[in-house]
Amino acid sequence: MAKACACHILVKTQQEAERLKEQIAKGANFQELARKHSLCPSGKKGGDLGEFRPGQMVKAFDDVVFRKAVLEVHGPVKTQFGFHLIKTLYRT
């Protein structure tokens, strides 16, 4: 069965997510920004969600992790939790 490992940054607004994505594009460290800005408890670990299988995360999140390019920052992705920037570290 497929598995993936991803990290994310969760914020309240699309604007904030887009601002952070721009900072990452200019060379800011994803993990540092996650520690500073993410509303998810995973922020303390640089946004690391560890390994999970399809169906363990909400659908919009799963769609990015299991379908989009690995090691690229995707988003903002809207879920009931807020807006995510998602970086898939690996997928099997």
C-alpha cells in the first residue's frame, strides 16, 4: 500500500499562506517558517507529519500528497482547518 511523508504549514488565511510561499520561493527555510507560523501542533517539529497512508488525512490534503510532485511546495490548499502549504518529502 502507498505511503508518504509530508510536512506542512497551516495558517488561517490564503493571503498568509501565499506570503509564506513567496518567502520559501526566495530561499526561506520551510521548517523554520513552520515553527514560527503553523497553527498545527506539527509546527513544533518543522511541520513534519511523519508517514501516513491515503485516507488518513482530509481529501484535499491527500490529493496533493499522493498526486503532486515530491519536494515541491504546493498550496495554498484549503481544508476545514485553514490553508496549508504542503511539501511531500517522499512517497512509496
